[in-house]
Amino acid sequence: MSLSGIITALATPFQADGALDPDGWQRLLQMQLAGGVHGVVVAGSTGEAAMLSDDEYEALLRSAVAFVAGRVPVLAGTGLSGTAKTIEMTRRAAHNGATHALVVTPPYVRPTQAGLLAHYLAVAENGGLPVVLYNVPGRTGCDLLPETVAQLAQHPNIVGIKEAVGEVGRVKALLALRSDSFAILSGDDGSASRSMLAGADGLVSVGSNALPASYRQMCDLARAGERAAAEAWDARLQPYHEFCGIESNPIPVKALLQRAGIGHGLRLPLLPLSPAHHATADHLAADVRALEELSSR
């Protein structure tokens, strides 16, 4: 299945007692499909993957695969600090029906570029799923450089990259690697419109959890090259781009979802949104319905 357009990095709804919220999960999935998203990510960093047990991980993935029923790709977050464990997690995701593995650069251990090359080639060869690279140096402590990506893009089982570095030069270098078999996906809501206008295939988004139709509208316009209209929608969504980064992801977006009746907080060490930002969350949540209705016209 092709990777393009708006792909939501799903948050994981919890009940008030901290258990998984299956009903909230189903309603979140339904909201995404109704909003027209082109794919979903289960148990990425936005999904608090580090706080999930293996059984919870598999239950979420199986449920999403069953609900989506082949309508859009279902990417599973499988990246861990060690290569062997990443391969094991990728195989588990394949067994539970994922279409792709979203594999973040190994957190904390800070491998060299040669180490990253060897890591991803091993996962691509042995994990059993098409691999989407994921580079987010602000969270992992290492940076997958374009020259390394160029080598990895030659592997037939490495099919794209989610790049969270939105700097113009980085995006330009990656776009030179884009092909029918290797997708360039923005991993940064705030710079995604600019990247897609330059030729990127799509966006793996946090904000689209709360506003799937609105983020789809922005992506559709940008991918179609309609610069003025895309920039206008990007400007409308700018307060949400900014809010989703006001505290560590997914704290802010889960505050928006909770105000929409989906989920109750996070798992330690993450805490709910600080009281200082509650008024902003209330204001933005009140505008979601109007934006979603406008984007669906």
C-alpha cells in the first residue's frame, strides 16, 4: 500500500484508572477514517509505546487492523534501542497484521552512521515488514543523515522516511532521494505544508488526531501545488501546530482529545497538561468542530 497524504500518529486512549480504553480507541479510529486520513500509526512515540506492555501493544494493533480492514495502511512503531529487539518487535507487528514498520533511530545509544546503516539493513532483511525510517534527533539523540538515507533507500524493503527535521536544506537533500518506491514524509506538522509544496509525499501528524479532516485538507492542497490555499490552511492550523509542541508530545494533543471525550490522561512519567495551558486547550478545542466542518465542504 502506498504511503502518502495525511497519516495520523495515533495517541493511545486510557481510562481514568490508567487501563487501555477500547471504546475510546475505536472512536478515535472511526474519527480518523471519517476525516479521510490516508494511514495510521499504532504505538509510535505519540502512542506512548514505551508505556505499553507487549500484550497491550498487540491488542491495539490487532484492533486497528481489524477496524481499518485494509482501507488504509496501518504502520506499527517497532523501533527500540537494540537491533535484535527491534527485529523481534517488527516480527510481532507483522504477525498482528501491520502493513509497515515505522522504525525510529535507536534511542539513547547514539550509534554512528555506519551503525545506523547496519541496524536498518538488518531490520529490513529480517523483520518481515516494509520499513519506514524515522528520524527525530530531538527525541533520540542521534541524527540519520541524508547520505546514510541514500544508501538505505536502495534496499527494496526500505520504502520511505518520516523526517522530523523540517529545515529547508534537510528536506531538499531528502527530496532528491524520492522515487516511486521511496516516500518522503514530513514528521513535523509546522513545516509539513512547505515540505509538501516542495515535493514531499505527505505528513505523519500529531495534530490530525484531533483534526483529521483539517490536516487532510492542508495536505491535499499542498500536494496538489495549490500554494496560496495550502498556506492559508496551514495558517489556520498554526495554533494547533504550536500547541501540540507546548509540552512533550503527546501531552497537548491528548488534552484536546480528552476535551472531545476520548481518553483520560497519560501514563507516568508523563503527566497531563499543566494548568497554565488549560485555557488555551479549551479555546482550541472549542474551534475544532468548526474547522473540521469547514474542511469537509
